Amino acid sequence: MKTLNTKNNRWTGGICSIKELKKQIRLTPKEEKEMEEVVKIHPMLISNYYLSLINKKDRHDPIRKMIVPSGKELITAGSYDTSGEHRNTKMPGLQHKYRQTAFILATNRCAAYCRFCFRKRLVGLSDKEVIRRFDKAVSYIKKHKEINNVLISGGDPFVLPTKVLKTFLEKLLPIKHLDFIRFGTRTPVTFPQRIINDQSLLKLLKKYSVRGRHIYVVTHFNHPKEITKYSQKAIDLLQNANVQIHNQAVLLKGVNDNPDTLAKLINKLIKIDVLPYYVFQCRPVKRVKNHFQVPLYRGFKIFKEAKSKIKGHIICKRLKYIMSHRTGKIEIIGILKDRIYFKYHHAKNSKDTSRLFSQKLNKTAGWLDELE
């Protein structure tokens, strides 16, 4: 089994073969055969820490479902680019979909490869979409003064060396029309040691996260089991470095698709001062849709009931059930008789922002494109 190297703050491996996984989790011959086929297409990587959260006796453990390959990934229904990322790419590694936001794809690597990943087309695979010429991306952002924030994601940028993250911040923050920088990272969930054991990262974040120009971490807890003493310590250290922390969860079949589990997750996030602001509809990604997607009709009912169980009405009002569609981030706001109602929270076409619309309800549809 490969180990985690926290000394030089870089990810150096974890369980990445079915042979290694078999030593930790019991697999049937059928499962083993199917998994071998899956990992030829989409590689497996599980950090030792995240593996330790799995209840080895429970074949339906939610952590296991999120991180261990499944034969259901051989079902190819769906698309590898559900949000139109290729159309919004201005150069390798730089996307500009929403007027005020630039997106930098910093790496195609993560500390663990989630089986529901919507960038399944590239994580652990091709680096063709990853940023190559960061200076060129900075020049683009400087020229486009409508951009007031940059989201650095991947993959997971926190698996990069701290000196690389330092370069990102040193070159972006002097741009006067930028108000804040966001890092999209799941390391507090899958590899909190990256944060706990790296004082240089925390000092870097504290240096650049100042009043009026905060650095945000957008993380990704999906289940209450993921909130442990280690993940909480990582969150505490980030907060002590003046980093604002938000959470985006994904509604996942067999993981958190019941109101009690979802409400418990949100209440635990509130307790550790992480702001839960989106619950995403699982995207119809190829090799993900069949495995994880819940129909919109059922998803809205789960979300609505979960909200009724959340402590703190202010947080409850901010929380949104969102679909990240190629045309924008669309909030699912209600169901009335045979209609389902939506609102553009963000839109690729700025004229659509805040626009309300409805579609005829189809109780089996999992995506806007499946509705009339």
C-alpha cells in the first residue's frame, strides 16, 4: 500500500489498484472483475485516511459508495461535459462562463477520486485541459475588468505544492478589480492531513486573506460520516487563517438521498461554522448518472423536508437546491400540480439572471433537458 507524504505537502498516492483494495475490503469475484474493467477507464485512488472511514462490514456504507469503483460505472448513459465547459474554455485551464467569474483548472489530480465526479473525463487521466501558461491566464483576467472573482479548482488545487499556490495568489491578488479568490477543494474531507501538517500553507492563506479581500475555500462534505475530528481540525485551522469556508454537497442516490441524513449533514456543518449554501442535483455524467442521480421530483421533496429539520432559519433561507446546467446555475424552487418551477441563480447569458420559468413535471426526469 502506498502512503501519504505530508512532509513535503504533496500527495504521493494511496490505494490505487484492486489488488490493494482486496486486502482492505471483501470483494466478490463479480465485483472484482467489474472493478478491473472500470479502473481501466477511470482510475481509482483512495487516501488511507478516507478508506479508514468506511465500515468494512457494511456493503452499503455511504463512504464506500462514493469512493470504491462499481460495476454501475460500466453503464455509459450521460455526457462527459454536462455543463458546457468546453464551450466556455478561453485557453487550456481557463474558463469564463459567468460574467464576473473566471475559473482556473489547476490540476487533474485529487487526494481521492470520487466515483460521482462531474469531471470524470479528466481526473487522473488527461492533463490537456489543465492550465499551462498561468501568466497568459492572468493577462486575460486583467483585460476583463468585469471579472471580480477567480475560482481555482481541478482536480483539487490543494494537492499541489504550497509554492505553486503561492504563485497563484501572488499573481492574482494584485489585480485591482478582483474582490476575492476561491479554492475548490475536497482535501478537508478526503485528506485533512494536507492542511493539518502544513504550517506554510496556513501562513500563506492568512497572509493573503484580509478584510475586504477574503480567500474562500469551497469544500464538499456529502455525508455526516465525513465530519470527523480530523476534518474538523482542518476546518478550524483554515478558519484561524481567516479563510471563509462554504460547502457544496451533491444529492447522491444511496448516500444522502433521505431528509434525515441530509439534515444531519447540514446541521453538523453549521455546528463547525461551515456555511452550507448549495445542494447540487447530481449531473447526468457518463458512468455516473445511472449510479448516483436522483429524479428532480424526488430530490426536491428530500431537500424541502431536510430544510424543515435544519436548525437556524437564516442558514435555511440561504441554502439552495441547484442544477449546474450548461446555461447556468438553476435553482429548483418548487413543484405545483403538474409543473416544476426554476430560477436562474447565475446565467451564462446575463439577461437570464434571476429569470423564473417552469416546465411540465416528469417524475422520472433527472435533468432539465429531460423535461418538456
